[in-house]
Amino acid sequence: MTAKPLLLFVSAHDNADPWVAELKAQLPEVEVRVWPDCPDKAAVDYALVWKPPAGLLATLPNLKVIFSLGAGVDGLLADPALPDRPLVRMVEPGLTEGMTEYVCLHVLRWHRDSPLWEQQQRDRVWKQSAHVPLARERRVGVMGLGALGSDAAAMLAALRFDVAGWSRSPKDIPGVKGFHGADQLPAFLARTEILVCLLPATAETDGLLDAGLFAGLPRDAVVINASRGQVLVEEDLLAALDSGHLRGATLDVFRTEPLPPDHPFWTHPKVTITPHVAAITQARTGVQQVVDGFRRHQAGQPLVNLVDRSRGY
Amino acid sequence: MTAKPLLLFVSAHDNADPWVAELKAQLPEVEVRVWPDCPDKAAVDYALVWKPPAGLLATLPNLKVIFSLGAGVDGLLADPALPDRPLVRMVEPGLTEGMTEYVCLHVLRWHRDSPLWEQQQRDRVWKQSAHVPLARERRVGVMGLGALGSDAAAMLAALRFDVAGWSRSPKDIPGVKGFHGADQLPAFLARTEILVCLLPATAETDGLLDAGLFAGLPRDAVVINASRGQVLVEEDLLAALDSGHLRGATLDVFRTEPLPPDHPFWTHPKVTITPHVAAITQARTGVQQVVDGFRRHQAGQPLVNLVDRSRGY
């Protein structure tokens, strides 16, 4: 009798219980262990990981496929000892839907001047604004049109916003004006009143949201970053807010997480922050992706949502 | 030569300039005056009004049609001297779209626990939540399915919320579970985690959102009122929030507006208020409705969006 294939779950940031329960329910033919419970490293066939200890995966000699628990794999790729095995990115509806909710909420919030009303409530001021534009009159721009960006852009269009998208290569999303490549970035920025960044963290996008990019946005534009902290130059954002060029920012991700207690973002009057909660992979639907990958691998079929390490996502 | 028909604009709450400009552009065959500039009351044929002085309309002997600047006509109907002329309610896309934006924003805000994150930012606390449900797992209920409620309910369903609607008579909105009448109100309330009230203010709806109704909602439910202040019993809402039964409330309308400076809503930690800005009639599209009504009346055709005074809307 052959031993069951073994899957190792590795995350210090997630509660393993719902994941193990879903894996046992949906994948009974696999044995599941939760790191650091792993007496025989040579027995590990599959790994499902979020921010594993650096070098850990290299100590698993018979590892066949690495599944990421999150959409972003920049943390994994930063490990110089990451073994050369197929790496599957998490693309699951819960992650996509959660991100789209977050993006719609924060675009609507700035579109509808919520920070002003919140301040007025604190000051007990009853005062209406002269002009309230409609969503159809508000130009929103989404940078990054992968699984997350495409869904968010389409939903913003459904909410009647005037939406454009920008990505490295051309993408066609119904109801969304398409821009792509470095050449079309200035035109995209010039028409964007609310910028949503959903770019993956790669060598190319590192620090892309900097002073030069902010200068290309119209005055009173808003920046929403829900992708990765490395994409944004934090000092440049603060400068653009303080100069009065930008109206505000919503940030879910940061260069250092947790955000240090003395960071100026915490108390900046124009900055709304959330603690990296825009989108959380859901155990039930996340495990479905692992099951699909496992079945394909066992059947010798090509894996989907494979990371292209040369691109970084 | 016959004098031009005369339209009198009456509102102390709106800037008349954009309205007059749009009326002149879209309806050049009509003379427009802005109250109190009205030397000859007998010359007034049409009135476009928001909260006119009580009794004013009764002093216009040749008034033919009254157009309301807002969707709600409860203020007009409360004038015992309101003349018995056709009364046209404002149904214009800007009003509907603005309300839908407001509803989606505030449903998303409570759905995604924004008040918690805002408090954590003030306290410089970085802490994620154990479970973040998706919109598809969140049950939202919309009371009132007229032009505003139908559009809001459909958009909430597009945002993937699990949406039900309740109205006096049956309404069929794709993707929205229908409830109607007093008999079905308890079942509607029992499944509603976030309640959105878009009911018109009538004798029937006065004080409908009271302690008994709140008790029918599940624990930790949220109430959003963007229709009329009279629909809500404010003390009952405060009691349901303070007892811990309700999680929070967003209110755009109040029994007394402006909200008095000493009202407990201003500082209540579970209450978000906005100064009656959920939906503002837009001059450009609003005037299109007046033009349509004027042309129909001149041609002897039936008017649309007429108020049924026996129903109150």
C-alpha cells in the first residue's frame, strides 16, 4: 500500500483550522500537516504557504508543487533559496470579490466626500456642498488589470463611474477605457481623479507610485493603494498630500507591516489606513483552487495560474 | 401677441442660477421668474418648487401644474392650502443615481466594518479581524421599491449582496427577493442584517421604524435611513443602539433639519450622519423632466409621475 500524498500547510499569519478542515473535506486522498509539525521533510509532496520561513521550502527534497495562499507572490520570490518548482498563485473568487468590495467602498467614499462629512459630524456642523457630481462625471483609473484589477474596474463601471484601466499589455474590459505601456501612462494619469493601484509587486513596479507619477495626476486627485506597499514611495505621497496637490489617500498596504506606531500615516488628516484587510483568501474557495491544482498535477495536466518568475507574477 | 407662459421657481434651499440657466436653455418658450420676484401672481402658469412658503401656491389663481424639485412631496402635501392642481414628482436619473451611490457606499461601509478600522487608526492599532464575510454572505434589505429603492436594490445585487426588498405592493426586481405588505414584514426583517429605508413619508410610514421594527431585526443589524426623518422614531433607534441590539446607523434625514446642535446623534459612537446630501436633484436632468411635463401639458397629453394624493406619493 502506497502512502497518501502529503501536503504541508505553512502560515504564521492564518488560522490553520478552517484550512485543514476544508482540505480534509475536499481532498480526503491527501494527508495534511501544519508546519512546524513535519517529522519527515522528504515525505512532503505539496506545500500551501503564506510567508513561509526563508529557506524552509528548499529543505523539502520531494516537493512537487508550491501553492500560494495569497494573490501576491513577491514575498515567496524574495527568498533566494526558493526551489525551482511550479508555483501556483491564488486566484479565487473570495479574494477577488473582497478586493472589489474594498475598492468600490473607498472609491465611493472619496467620490462622495465622506471625510468632509465625518469632519463636519465631529464639529457638529450642518452644511451641504454646492455641487455633488455623479459617478458618471467622476473619472476613476485602475492600474493593474489582472484577476483583481479587471473585476474591480468592471464593477466600478457598473456603479456608473467613468473608468479607465492601465496595464503593461493591452486588456479589453467592457465599459473600461484601455491604456497600456509606459507610453500611455501620462494620458491615463491626466484623466484620473481617483487612482486605484492593484499592480503586483515586481522589480518594474517597485516605487512606481512616486513624485513624478503624482505630478501627472490632476490637482485634488486621490490615491488608493491595495496591492503592495513596495509599489508606493511613502515620502513622495506625503509630500504630494501636504503640498495640496492630492486630496487624499486610502492605503491598505505598507513598506513595513504592521505599520510602525510612529509612522505619519496614522495621524495624517488626508490619509485613511486599514491593516492589510482589503482581500483575504477564503478557506472554502481557496481550497477548491488547491484541489484543482492537485488533480491536474496527479493527472499530468498543465497547471493553471502558474507564476512566471521572469515577470514576477 | 400672446404673453409667454410663466414659470415660477420657488426654493430657499437651492441656488436658483443653474436652474434658471437650464430652463432658459431648454425651455426658451417660457418666461422664468424666481420667487419672490413675482409682480403679477395671476400670470403664473407653472411652478417648480422645493419647500415653498405655506399658502403661497394658493395665491396663484391661474396655476396649472406644480412640479416638485425633489422626489419627496410630503412637505408640499402638508400644506393645507395646497391647491388642487396636478402635482408632478421629480423622477430624474441624477437623483436616483446619487441615492444609489449613497446607499452602496454606506452598505459597503458597515459590511466592511469601516467604523472599526477608523477607530483603530485613531488608536494606532494594527489588528486584523478573524472573519471577513463576502457581500454574497451579507443579507441586505431595502424598504421602499419606488424609482429610488428599485435602482438601489438592483445595484446592491450587482455588488453581489444577498438582497431582499419590501414594499406595500409586490414588485419584481431581478436578483432581489421580494416581500410585500404587513404580513411579510416580519420575515423580511428577520433576514436583514443591513436595512436601507427609502420609503416615502406618508401617514402609513410615519414612525414605522420604531422599537417593534428594530426588535424584528437580528442582533447586530444596521439601519440606514435616507428617505425622510419622520419615518424613524429617533428615541427608539437610540435605545436599540444603546442596548447593544443594533450595531450602528447611518442617517441622512432627521425629524428636525438642520439637526439641532445638542442632538445625541452628533456624538453617538454608533451613528454616522450626513446633512441631507444623499441625493440632490441635478439642474440639467431635472429641467428635462419639467420640459417633458410642460410639453405634455401644452399638448393636452397625460402627465407622468403624477402624485396620487390619496397615497401621499
